[in-house]
Amino acid sequence: MNTLNNGLLNESDLLYVFQNNRLKRNEIFSFLIKPYWSSLYSRCMYKLNDRGSIDDVVQDVLLRIYQALPKYSHQGAFRTWIYTIADNVCYSYLAKKMRYNKKNISINNTDPVSNYNQVNIDDEIDIDILLDELSDNEQEIIDLRFYQDLTLLEISDILCITISACKMRLYRALKLLHEVLFRKSIAG
């Protein structure tokens, strides 16, 4: 338990006051978040790696924590609970950002594709149509790797999976994407 508010109230006391006294919520909230502020900010910065929007995302994290605090059930460490909220907000931000960053991919060199049964494809492929045939997990890992240009280590941290699981998920997603591309090129 952390001692907050200059030693007057500990964390569980502050949570109790927050949940039972609507008039003092803003003041109590600032005392609750103060010990976690810098680590919360750093965690979001690490996950997003985007200095331009970090303040907005952290503000959204704080708002979500504030809104969820009345229902906080004290079943785990408060720190873990607020980090989970922060992670979820960061994932939502990244997912939203990925949807807006998708563009058409120009293929200048079709040699690797031509090795597969002499498939003819247009010079431009609408990747959104291909990605729509993949599951959300497969789309997410392709977006993180190729649109966000994140390393496998960064992706494994974001998705909370091991690096080997990350590699396998990416491999399977790319294999499936290739199959979809091949199927579309034969049909088209």
C-alpha cells in the first residue's frame, strides 16, 4: 500500500473516499494518480512511440480511469488496474491509427510474384480488400509490423505475447495474405 496525501490517507482509504464522496472526487483523484503519473506517461510513450499525440492519449487514459474508479473492486493491485486501462487505451489508439494509415501499395517489381505460376497482377493492389479477408489478429500484426514499422520485440510487448508467438503469428498472417492474393489474382 502506498502512503499518499502527505501520510494522511493510504491508497485504499483514498479509493474508499473517492467512491463514497462525490464532492471530493477531483481532489482525491489527483492524490491517487500522482505517484503513478510519470510511470503511466512513460508506459504510454513506450507503447505509442508518438510524441505528437501522447498528451491526448494520456488524457484519455486519465479520463477512463476517473470514469471507471467508482466501480473499482479492489481485487488486485491498483497499479495493475490503471496500467491495464492505459494499455487498452493505447491499443485502441494504435488500432484507430492503423485504420487511417492504410494506403494502396504500389508494386514496382513483380518478379517475386511472377514465380508463382506466372500470375499477372495490376501495378496497384488495394491492400484493404486483401486485409479484410484476414482475422483481426492477423490484420493487427501486419499493421504493426509493416504500417507502424515496429520490430518484433515491440510488437510482442504491445500484444503481450512472446517473440516466438509473434513470429509465428506474423508468418501465418503473411502466408494467408499470400494465399488471398494468389486466389484473387487467379479469379480476377
